[in-house]
Amino acid sequence: MKQRVAMKEHILQRLKYDPQKGRQDYLDPPMPGQGTFGVRVNKTCISFILLYSFHGDSRRLTLGKYPELSLAEARAKAAQAGELLKQGVDPGKKKLVELVAYRTSPTLEEAIVSYLEWAEKNKKSWREDERMLRSEFVPHLGKTKIADIRRKEVIALLDHKAKTAPVQANRLLSVIRKLFNFCVERQILEATPLVKMPRVAKEKRRERSLNRHELVWFLHQLAGASLTTNTRFSLLLSLMLAQRSGRIVTMRWVDIDLDDVIWDRSGLFEKNENPIAIPLSEDVLSILKYLRERQVQNVMSSDPERWADSRKLPSPGQYVFPGRWPAKPQTQPSLNRAMRRFYDDYLKDPERVEEESLLRVADGYPRPTVHDLRRTATTHMSKHGLGKDVRSRILNHKDLSVDAIYDR
């Protein structure tokens, strides 16, 4: 049954379903060309409706339920639908299209899969992106439609992370922002909720380097700690070559010329895509020859019958520092874990620490990391008079001024 009533808030609050009358429609005066706004009262709920005609067909659009939707909000939605009618657009069909699009839109977890497929081909650090997204983001919002994720939810997640790991919270924000930007570019989302979102925590520029006494401590630890051969020598070469640890662990035999004593790296694998050729010292060359011979011996011992009568030695694997699986290189985080482990083990003996007086542990000195080895090498180069332009070329920096952060 339909009744003409200019709906007001006090009238709406008194409306109740009457079983004897059945469903009731309370309609406003019609708005020419924009339909008729009304309230429908039935057994299960009270809802706002818009009755309209499109190409001669009578249609009804449900705007929402009361009290979840207020009267003012419902009238605003009716006005928007009326504007669509003026433009020759069926608001009911548009709502249906939007509903279908929403129901078929990806969850956060599904969007991450699409992002990682792209990142694997376009980002050197895609594995770290995958680790952070799957361990930090998916457990909280993985099943949520990515279109439903709000800025405040991301902020709450990052604030919680920042309580224990502020720098890592900033890294997580960076990866989440890349994910949302990717979804906007691929038209999965219309807009990102993270526009102009600032960093979660302030970061201090790291200035840690090892002095002469700490270098003695570091070399003693390399010799004495329970490290794998790969970890021991990859840490040592990180210091000796002053290269990024990520490039050290992915060092390939094909890039090393043992005759011309050069490590020739393509820019494809560089942070700044700048190719570099690094001369190798006699000490570095000796280490590389030892590692190559060791790999060859491992290949021969794995299949002694095949190589027993062979006049040709087998080739080593692809990487100088293979990981758990020979087809993959050692990971950069494994070096930091090793340094953290032998640093913590050393501090367990405070009498030794005090007696040797090698390691700066007081006055807020941070724990050394593998990247500090690169800064250490650069700082000692400077102390021994090596020019700034040469240091910058060794560090493979495009901007010669950038090496200031390493020269402490």
C-alpha cells in the first residue's frame, strides 16, 4: 500500500510494521525527471527507496536501510540518482554494475599475488617485499577486499609495528604504498588511501664504522666463530671489496676473470644500474681461487665415478656463494644474522670484553651490521689518503658527493 507523505525524521522514528496492513510505502511528492523518494516498511526492515521510470519502464532502487542510513543521507543518495537520470543513466543498473565489480574485486591477499608477479620481473628486492607483505600485512587484513582497506587500518598496523621496530615500520609503509600504487595503475583501485602519508618514525642516519681495534675483533670472530665457509668469506669480501653485501652474495663466476684479475659487473644487477669493473687484489684472488677449487671438489665428490677418468675438471656452480640450493645464491640477511650472533656471543663474556677492550659497546654504540663493513672500508681508505673520486668509483656511486655518508 502506498501513501503520500513528505517524510520527516519524527515521522520516520514512529513508523512500525503492521501485520494487518502488510508492506507500506510512504512516498514524497514526485520530482519530475528525478523519480519519487520514499520509505518502505515491511516485516523485516525499514528501507529507503527511489521509484523512477527509465525508457518507459517503472523501476525501484533501494538506497539503504534505516537506521544504518539516516534520512538526510538517503535523500542525498536519491539526489545523486536523480542526477544520473538527467544524464540518461539508469542508476539501478549502475549500482548493479558496481556491486558486481565489488564482488569480483580482489582481496588483499589476491592483490599481493598480482603485485608480486610484477615485482619479481621488475624489482631486485621483490623477495623482501614478499616477506614483509605476507608476514606483516596478510595476517591482519588478508581476507579483506583491498577496496575496503582504510587509511586508519594501515596506520593502526604501522603504529603497532613502530612500538618495537620503528625503522622496519617505515620500510613496511614503503612496500604497502607500492602495493596500493600498483593497484591504482592496474585499475584495481580508483585511488590509494595512503596519499601524502608520512613516515611512521623518524630515522637517524647510520654512521657506524669499525675502528682499528674493532677490525681486529671482527677478524678474530671470523676465524673463531662457528660460521659456514660461505658466510665467513662473504663477510670478509664485503670488507675487502667495499661492495654492497647484496652484490657480494650474488657474485657469479661468469663475471670474474681470474686471468685479468677483474670482477666485471653489469649494471643490470646494480642498485643504480651503473656497470662497474673492480680490480681484485692478490688476497681477494687467493680467496676466490680457493672457493672455486672447493666447489669443483664438491662436484667431483658428489659423482666420483663420472669424473674418475675425465680429463676435464667440472665447472663450479653459478654463484661464488651458493645458498642452501646451489641454483640460488646465499641471502644477504644471513650475513647480518651471522654478525648479530657472534656479536651477542661475544658480549656474553663481559670479562673478556673488558680485558680485550676491542669493541665499543658503551655510550650508545649500535651493534655493527654487514653494511657497516662497507662504510668501514671507505673510512679507512680516506684515512690513508685515497681520493674522493676514487672512493666514489669503488662504491659505484653516480653522484660523487654521496660517499660522504660512508666516510666517518
